[in-house]
Amino acid sequence: MKKYFLVLILIFSLFSSIAKKPNVVLIVVDDLGWTDLGYSGSDFYLTPNIDKLATEGMVFTNGYASCTVCSPSRAAIMSGKYPATLNCTDWISGHKMPWAKLAIPKWTQHLDENEITLAESLKADNYNTVHLGKWHLGEEEKYWPENQGFDVNIGGYKQGSPQNDEGGSYFSPYFNPRLSDGPKNEYLTERLANEAIKYFEIHKSDDKPFFMNLWFYSVHRPLQAKEDKIEKYRALRDTTKRHHNPVYAAMVEHVDDAVGKLLNMLEESGLEKETIILFTSDNGGLIGNRNKISKQVTSNYPLRSGKGDCYEGGVRVPFIIKWPEKIAAGTIDETPVTSIDIYPTVLGLTGSPMKPASEIDGIDFSKLMVQGQKITREAIYWHYPHYHLQGATPYSAIRKGDWKLIEFFETGEVELYNLHDNIEEDLNLALSHPEKVKELMNDLVRWRKKAGAQLPTVNTSYDETRARKRIK
């Protein structure tokens, strides 16, 4: 089926217009929270380049990741399918909770090679393709970027964070089989930006457009940055503010510097008007130790909680798209957009052949962006039948309009929030709105059946004392 579809794309491309299609740069930052940028409300981190991107592009204030952890969201971006549809529902290789109340399902710990990825669709439509940075979608090489549609793979392999012989480092040597070591103490985020610039220089005169998948390892732990930037934020630190971790702030600025390099290169090379830029994150910001101010990583306020949890702080993320003279700058506050929509939206914007509707879960937002055409979305869903050290227990959730319902599998309890009135999710309306609970539960159960979502089961080895120690 995969080969058949790719052949159809090739035939389509031969008969399509000979005009060069737009380049695409997809930037995904790891663990970047909804308010971790200047334009979105940070009171500490400095991000002038990304703020400029937001000013010149279209910003979705209701941007979401398809999961509260990384691997499932990345699989969703590459496939256009919900993590539940792929049965890739936790980060690879996940937290093991043998004593928990529920036994988690045996989930798929890779992006299946039979999936037609976004890169493969664009490659078949005459695109050069390059992946830079984090991949984290399979232990074996057959699942790595060069076997998933990318001509070039710089830095993408099985690991989800920087590795070295001491456990992890953003400074060279990298111990990465897809990234050669640089000079001692070279910083990884800067290296990836420089590799992207090199790629631009090589391919800027090509007749073929390019698709660049730039997935930073930042701002995932370990928290490390260059000392001059850390000192800058130590001097600015104010613990009365929401954001006050100087190392994390420095990491965010490193990402902003990298984005600035790319934007400047596109402008200077004359490629800016020919290039679509998408910017997002794979899940909400990591809070860290919530009880010790010195250990806090970031804050997602006014959103509740963070990475690994079911609330808005775990899934609401920055979402920006820019295409000069094609997509008007502005803000979309109404319609939610999520990771699964990136695939069909990119194909819609590039005019590339679309996968059949039955083989994709996402919505094409290109007509909203280019033509202002209203997009109607019934609902979006999350399914996480796992435990996470940041606090999550197995759950499913649905957002429909302004309403969000969460079902917790351990207890069978549900929570209901109106996000328009209560974005903080601290007013549970389940008891006062039983009909809305019934409606959303019916929708959620129906979707789970359609997606073939795996459910947790009763754990016969449940030990409450051991489980509590691990989940905390």
C-alpha cells in the first residue's frame, strides 16, 4: 500500500505545474511550554527572534501537542495520525510501573516503517529532505530518519536527549552516531543551527524545493547552557516572577539565537518569500520539582500542571506558521490546531498529493491560512494509558468547543472544564453539567473504538506502597 501511494504521488508530480514549490522548515522545540516565549507571556526569558516570527506569522493560541510526552507527538507529526491510532502512546521507552494499580498496554515503541511519513510524501513530490536534531522514534536504525523519507540525517537517532559517557551533555563530544563531534565544548543547539545554514548554502540554488525537519534537543534536560548566558540570567533573576531558572532561560535563548540565524539566512539568501516556516513544541513545559523553587524548570501559568500530565500545561504549546505574502500575520483564537494537523496542512500549502481521508486523522488548515476559509473541527482527543513521573495516571481526554473532559482510568472519575471561562482548570463542572459529561464521554468512547486505542488493565501485581514511591 505504501509503495502504491508513493508511485501515485510521483505520477501526480510529473503532471503538476513546473513552478518551483515552496520550501518547508518545520521547527520543533523539545519541552517548550506555552508561555516560555516573550510574545506568549514569559516574564524572564528573552526571545526576540521567535517573537518577530510570531509578529510576522499566524499564531494559533489554541495550539496543542498530540501527547503530553515527546515520541507520540513526533510520530503524530510525521504520520498525521493520533498516537492512539498508531498505538505509539508513550515516550520511548517509557516509565516502567510494575506495581501500579493498572497494567499498561504493550504499546508500539517506534514509528512503523509502513507509515507514509510527511518526508516521504514530500520526497515523492520532488523535495529534497533533511532531518536535523532529535528523532526518538525507534531503537533500531530501520526506524531512523534516513529510512523514513529523509535524504540527509544529522543528529537523529534512538535517544531523546543528549548522551555522553557520563549520562548526557549539550557540549561536544556528543556520542551521537548521526552527528560528528565538534570542537571541545561546542554547544549542540548552535551546532544544529550551523548545520542548517550549511544545508541552505548547498541547496539554495537547487531547482528542487527542500523540506527541513529541524527538531532541537533543547530545551529538554539536562539543563545546560553556555556560562555567559547563564550569568546573564543570574543577574536578571527575580524569584517573585513565574519564570526564574537562569539555566533554562539561557537554553531558551540559545534556541532563539538559532532560530534567528535561520531567519536571517532566509532573508539574506532571498529564500524568505519561498519558504514556509512552522514552529511548535512536542509537549508542554516541564515543571520539575514543584515544591522547591530552586529546582523548578519552568512555569506554564496560567495553565495547570505541565509535561506528562493531562491538563493544559501538558499539551498546550506554541504554534506559529509564516509564509510571507501568502499567509497574513495575525492570531487565531477560536479553532484548536494540533500535531496531527501539520502533515495535511503542509501538503495543502505545497499543493502536494494528499493521503486519503481514511488514512489520516489531521485536518488541512491551509485554506484557513491562505484564503481565510473557516475550518470546522468537531473535537480533538488525547489518550495516555500510562503513568508518568510528573504525576499522570492513565487517562483519556477530549476537547470539544470550549469544553474539555478528562477520564481517569484508575478511578473511573471524570473532570469537566470550560476552557473559555476557566483556562486554569481549577473548577470541575462534572457534577453541575451531567448532560455535557454524557455527551463528551460518548464521543470519547466512540473515538477510542475508531482509533483502536489500547486500554490499561487490572494489575494483579499491584502494591500500593511500592507504587506510591515510584509515581511520586
